[in-house]
Amino acid sequence: MKNRIIACLSLLMLPLALIAQINTDQVLRVGQNALYFEDYMLSIQYFNRVIQSKPYLAQPYFLRAIAKINLEDYVGAEADASTAIELNPYLTDAWEVRGVARQNLGRDRDAISDYDHALELLPRNRQLLFNKALAQNGIEDYAGADSTFSALLTYYPGFDSGYLGRARLRLAQSDTTAAAEDIAKALSINRNAVNGYIMRADIAINRDDDLKGALADMDEAVKLQPRMAGLYINRAYLRYRLDDYFGAMADFDYAIQLDPINRTALFNRGLLLIEAGANDKALNDFTRVIDLDPNDYRALYNRALINRNKGRYAEAVADINRVIEAFPDLPNGYYIRGEIYRDMNDLTRARRDIERGRQLARNAEAYDAPETPSERPGDEMPSDEAARQFATLLTVDDNADIHEEYNNTAIRGKVQDRNLQIEPEGWIELSYYSSPSELRPGGYYIKEVDDINATRVLRFVITVTPSVPVADEAVSSRHFQSIDYYNSYLSSHTPRAIDYLGRALDFVTVRDYVQAIRDIDRALALTPDLAVAYLLRAQAGYRLWQTDRVAPADKTQDALTRNSLSRKALDDVLADLTKVLDLSPRMAEAWYDKAIVHLEQEDYTSALSALNKAIELKPEMGEAWYNRGYVYLKLGNQRLGVADLSRAGELGIIPAYNLIKRMTN
């Protein structure tokens, strides 16, 4: 394994021209091996190399599309498959992959067209027939889907997923008897067909009201897919309906352990905690839901009730105001706010709200309150009674989706499923150290830094990297010794800017940013046009700003003073980066870092402009693509955001696929 990794790294680090001279077939083959072993991110890097060297080959685009399909980057997969088709229209698999991508993007008619094209060459292909039938069902072409499923099962009578797909079609047509027969057939073929148990549980609840039978099927589904949070949420609902309070709570707890940002699990657990009288814990769950979605009105509604009971009237009013603003015809909103005002002894506003609630309630048919909340908290505003009930089992439908053949939900290499915090990529830094990886073995090139390294004056080589490792005891000791060396040298020699710069980087390494800035000031006093010094001072200033934000140096300052100083610190960092770009306007890394400062200032327009420039100057900078995608999403432009995130993923930025999944689900 170690030798394989070393070989992979050596190939990735080769210059493009040299790869072309050696053997692009070999690089493509290594990429295929990585794809086979489900190293999707790594395989993309190899396919990138082949594409850059020989852009006229269809195969690397096709293979990269498969990797992106597995990473759920359907926009990127469609683009790559389209390019492969343009280069080689006879590559049948590319039509299939593009169909799968389009199907996942909700463009079923386009997907059917692709499948039909591939079926002209492979009329009995199982995957193509299966995917086409699912797409036909998606556009409610039930007759067409039935015909396709019939052909599929005639050719492949032992294909359990085919029966489950047709069962989904029968359910869409409200024919639960035929659906149950298909499910039974699928489970007779494959007792491990998890979707069969989920769908049968759905029928048991909605047709037969057989909660115990549904629970038995959900138990089987959980055994088969023990890492799927949605199954525990749905089983918790069944357990709750069967008065198994502790079992329901255990399932919600485990669902949240598996998926800490699952709003449905958090919301439902909050409701269950209210019933148990654990209001403080319920309050925490509703607050987490609201942090994930500030417009989750169910959570706001319930948090308002808890805050009222706790006597936190200002917080309760703020929450219920949001609910009333979104649902101005909801009687309970006014009743609750009136009661809060009454508790606050504001009788005038209390009477006004209660009377308003009564007026709305008189026309009860105008508000058709649901018997239970909808699947997702916040989708539909319930009455006070319904707000204390659980979500219906609608999530079972989501868990029982019959996926296209390429979309294998059991793939362990799906980096998009990792629970990652959504935040921009960080600073590209000057450092004596970097953390290369298989995906990103090298740092970035800045001519001015390379010129300094070429002098060999510094005690260590400067790298330009987005990934600086944490300095351990040995590294810290080495650089404290280097600082002592510079102290002695500067006391006995005429100071040079390069010496102060070298010691400043030592101070940065041991995280003494104040001393680092002082040394950079000295360096710039001697050499005012040293662009690298301004870049390093901006970096040290930014790190110092981050440190002060978490642990202020002067804790006696009031909040207003601290905020003013914080803004001033960021302005100083921005001024240094502007100076760098005055001296070196084509330094993409400075444009990128400048965008990070604008993001901290929530100046998204300026951040976007800086990132555009960084990408123009250095198109291979994955961090810039990721951050621009992040900004586009902040500005509400999902189409451009997902496109940029797709490109960032190609360039090795792993969180890009996680963010694509969250934004497109």
C-alpha cells in the first residue's frame, strides 16, 4: 500500500509535458485503478492530468464523470459526459452516465432521451431499461414506465430492484395490492433488499394501520442499513405511536449521532423532550434547528412556547413575531403572543392580539390545520395541538427511493457524506512547512518567494501553502533556536530586511504574531518595496485578528471598543494586501487572501471581484473556486455556486462535494 501511494504521488507531481512524454495511458490506468478502489477524489486528479495533456480523448472525461456521479456532483458529471459524447458519440456508457446525471438533476425527459440513444445500441441492457423506467415514472408516464418494467423483468426475472421499481410505480398509481405483490417477489429473490422492507412498512401504516408489522419491517431495514439516520427517525415515530417512549428517544439520539445536522431528528426529539418535561434540552434542539435554518417556523413556534414558560418574554415575543409575520392568518400565533403580553402585564397589546386571534378563529375553514406536522419542520404551520405531535412517516418515501444503477448508496468513498462544517477555505500562507497530501502534493508558486529562496540567505525554505501543519515540540524548539540565532546575528551585524523577514517567519511558526509584525515593520523600513513582507504582515495581522476575536488581549474593553478595533485590524490587513497588489498585481494568492478579508467583512461583492481576479490569474487554485462558489450561494445564485464547487472538487477540495450535496438536496 505504501509503495502504491508513493507511486501515485510521484505521478501527480510530474510536469504535464513529462507525463505526455512518458505514457498518458499509464496515468489513465492508474486513475481507473483509483476509481475501482473508490478513491474518487484521487482518481479525478489523474483524469485531470490526462485531460490537460490530451484534451481530445473521450475516455478520461467519461471516467471523471463516473467519479463525479459517485460524489453526487451531477452538474459536473453531466458536463464531462457531454464532452465525452462530443468527442466520441459511439461511447454508449457516456450516454448512460449523462442520463443518470440528468435524472438526479430532476431532468427526467432529457435522461430518457439519453437512455433511448444508448438503448439503440444495447436494447436489452438492464441498467438502461431500469433507469429509463424510473425516469418515466418520474414524469408520470405510467403507461410507458409499466411497459419498460415489463420488458426489463421479462429479460431479467431475477432482478429484485426491478420489482421494487415497479412497486414504486404501483404505489404512484395507488395500487397497493399490486405493489405489495412486487415487494414480496423482490424479497423472495433477495432477503437483503432494504428498500423492500421500507416500502412494505409504508403500506402497513397507510393501508392497514399495522404499526407492529411496520415496526418489524423497519427493524429489518435498520439491521441492513445501520448507518442511515432516516431509518432511525422513522422507527422512532413507530415506537412513539406504540407508546415506546424510551425506544423512540434512543432512536432519535442515535440518528443525531449519525447526522448531527438532521433537522427532522432534532425537531422531533425536541417535541419528545417537551412531553417529558425536559424543556431546557428541548430548547437546545429547537435552537440547533433554527441555527441550521433561520426560517424554520415550527421550531420558532415551539421555542416561543418554551421561552414563555421559562419567563423569557423578550425571546418568546421575538420568535412568535417571526411566525406571525410568515403566517398572518394563524389564530394560535396571536393567542400565544397575547398570552405572553399578558404575562408581561402589557394588557393593551394582550387584548388586541387575543381579539385578533378570535376573529381569525371564527372563520375556521380558512385555516385547515393539519392533523400532524409535515415531514420537514417549517414546511407547514401547525396548530398548537399539532405542533406537539410528530412528523408523519413521509421520510420513509425518501429512504425508499429506488436509485439509478450508477448511484450506489453503499459506496464508502463518498466524501460528500462526511459531516463537515460549511465555511470558506482559509488563508494561503507563507510558511516554512506544508502538509502535502495525495490530492494536493505541492504548494503554490509565487515568483517573489522563489527569488528569495534562490538567494539561499534564509535558514529555511519558504513555501506557499493552504495547509500549514501544527508545529510540534521539535519544530517549535527548532524555531526558538533560530530566533536566538537571529538575535545574536542582528546584534553584531548591520541589519538587513531579509534577516528580519526570516525571524518574522520564525515568530509566525511559533504563533507570536505581535513580534512577527514588529520584525516585518523593521524589514519594510529598510526595504519599502518588499512585496513578500507586506504579504506576510497581512497574514500575521489576520491571524492576530482571529486570536483576538476568540480571546481578546484586553478583556476590560467594552464590546463597542472591541468591535471598532476589530474592524481597524481587518482594514490594516486589507491595506497590506492592497500594497502587495500595487507591487505585484499578478499575485493570485494576494487576490485570494484579500477575498477572505472581504468575506470576514461580509462584503460579498468585493470578495467576488477579488476571487474572479485570482481565478483569472491562477485557474488551478481550487480554494478560489470553492470560495467563489460559497459566495455565489451566499448571494442566492445556486447555479453558479454549484458549478464553481464542482470545479473546486476537480481540483482536490474535498468539502466542495459535501456543500454541493447540502445545497442540492
